[in-house]
Amino acid sequence: MMANTAGEQMLSEITAMLYELVPTINVEQIKSQLSSIFSQYHVTRIEQHEVHPDLHEKIQLFLSSKKLEGLSQITLDSYKLDLKIFADKVKKKTDEITAADIRVFLAQFNHLKLSSISKKLSVLKSFFGWLASEEIIQRDPTAKLKPPKQEKRLPKALTIEELEMLREACKTTRQRAFIEVLYATGCRLSEVHALNRSDVNYQSLSCRVIGKGNKEREVYFSFKAMYHLRKYLMSRTDNEPALFITERKPYRRLSKRGIQREIAKIAANAGLEKRVSPHTLRHTFATLTLNNGAELAAVQALLGHEDPATTQIYAQLSNEKKREQHRKYLVQ
């Protein structure tokens, strides 16, 4: 039998778990067989509160490096949170962490959506991949781990009719400005939230936004968007530099959550059953412009996508467009 107490405790816990799963097993026989295997190893119990200082140190190094690479504070905070949860659960020295440890860690989140588990794995891949590339560890334990297969769903864009319903449901100048700016520019919520009045170029009907990875790009307003944005700005009597502000004093930049709530309110007024968010309007911009004949590369640049494959998911022709293309190009 094993000499160390931690090994004895581990043996008892595993045997108890197996008995819960399969009550018909012979407990003594299983315990005896596992004992012979465990006797070849020295088992050390890690205290619950203990996080290995080496892992904590490596996480700090990684975050500092990513900050220098220009990652946004939002992304850095997200990385920090996911890696803290990982360090709290996997209490090992960094170079001793295995693919099995990571699988066990991710298995704890089976109540989450596959996309959320994929995100956690993506953060770990980024972390361990960086450590391996910097030669801080000899091997990357995430190298052979593949993200869970997700059901491919097309982004839910609005139809032209639904977009018009949203426009007509707006009850304030600010609401209409939201709809027109989000749709015409195809901006992300975070990009619109950060805009200031001084960012708008009225001559070129454009503005510059800071997207993912701290990358700047130019986006454009339609004449309709510019008309409603001007109308909203002219109705304001404050000196707040933000493009979109709260309706009540003290006036301040409207939060991202505030913008989301306002879009949801407009959708409810319009009687739309589908969930409508600022990102829905970004999807709508991409889908309708591609269906109207815009080049994929141009839409990719306007959306700020690095990978053309990300933009390609919007390039699903509507049934009407497919019929039109069939009639136009089929050789009779």
C-alpha cells in the first residue's frame, strides 16, 4: 500500500467517485487495483488557497507583453480574468501543466455555451503559445487541443423592411441618430461609444474609429445618417465632447449598456420579435451592402476585419438575389 497520506486520500476520493457513477462495482477490488498503480507515484496535495507563484508571474509577463503589443484595455482585462480563474483552479508550476490539466479545467464549464468555452481555450492558447514562442516553456500544452465544434449560424441581419420599421419606431432625435449611425458605418458598439463630436468630418461624411487591436480605420456616414446626426447634435445645449450622451443631467457619455438598452427599446416599439442589438445593425450593414454588389475586400476594410473569412460569413446571398442572378446570367 502507499506510504503517503495524500495518495491515500486521492485513492479514497477516486474510489468514491467511481462508486457514485457505477454503484455495482466491487469497491475493494477497484481500490486494490488502483493502489498498485498509485504505489508507483508520489502524490502531493495542493492546498485549496495556493496558487503557484510561478504561474502568477508568467501571467503578469504575458499581460505586460500584450499591453506593449497594443491590445486594448478591455481585451487585457478579459485575458486577466480568464487566466486568474485558470490559475486558481490549476495550481501547478507553468512548465508542469499538461493538456490533460487544461481539458479537466475546461470540462468544469460544460454549463456554458460552446462559444464561451472556445473563448477560454483561445485565451489559454494565446498564453501558452506566447510562453513557448518566447522559450519560457519547452512545449505548448494547448498545441493539440482543438476548440469544440460549434454550430455554424449565419448572423441575423435585418431585412430592408425591418430596418424601415426600426426607423419609423424612433421617438427621439437621439434614437434615430443611433440607428442611422450604427447602420451606415457598420461600427462595433465599443467604437461608436468612444466617438466624440470632434471626430466627425462633415466635409468627407466620415470619421476615424479605433477598432480591435487598437487599430484605426475610416468609416463613412450616409447622407441620411449625417442629416439625423446633425439634427440630434443641434438639439443639444451641453458642452460634453461625447457624440452620444445621457438624456438627463449631469450630461455624460452614454454607456455601452445604455446604447444597447436604447436599441432594444426601439426594436420593442417597432414590434420586432427578433433580438436587435447594435451588432445586429453591423450585421445588417455587411449583409445588405454585399447583397447589393459591394466587393468583399471593401466591406472587410470597412468592418475592420483582419481575416477575409470573417467577412465571408456575411456573403450569403438572399433568395431574391439568387433568383435575380439566375435569371440574369443563365444561358438559355
